[in-house]
Amino acid sequence: MDEDEDTVLAVLDDEYARTILAHLTLEPMSVDELCTACGMSDATAYRRLNRLQEVDLVEGCHTTVPIPVLCSLELLSIDERCIT
């Protein structure tokens, strides 16, 4: 395995990150909707979303709290690439 694959697997090892991805595979959601659906705080969601964005598994986000790493699109969506 190369370093990129290890990084992606490390992110996917987190239960919150997997829960976020599971919800985003169903439909794009705002961060507020995602927090409610996943039962997590805004801070937890933003930390996981930052990590998921860093490995290109999600893109975009609706920000009500300015977080420099996140781009300001209205909805989150899962990246369509496949991890094998």
C-alpha cells in the first residue's frame, strides 16, 4: 500500500467518518442536516469533513461557521471515485 491509500484507510477507520459517508451516499446534505442525521456536534462533523475532504472523499460544504479549509458550496456530496 502506498501512503495515500494508508491515509484514506486511516480516515475510513473512524466511525463518525463512515457514518457521514453512509448518509451522503443517500443524498447531498447540509452540515446542519448531517449533524442531526448522524447525531454529532458541529465541531465533530467539521473535523471529520475536513479529513474526508483532505483525502478527496467529499467535496463542498455549507458553512454557517467560517472554516478556512472548507469551501463554501451549499451542499455536501460524496466523491464518485471508488476505493479498491
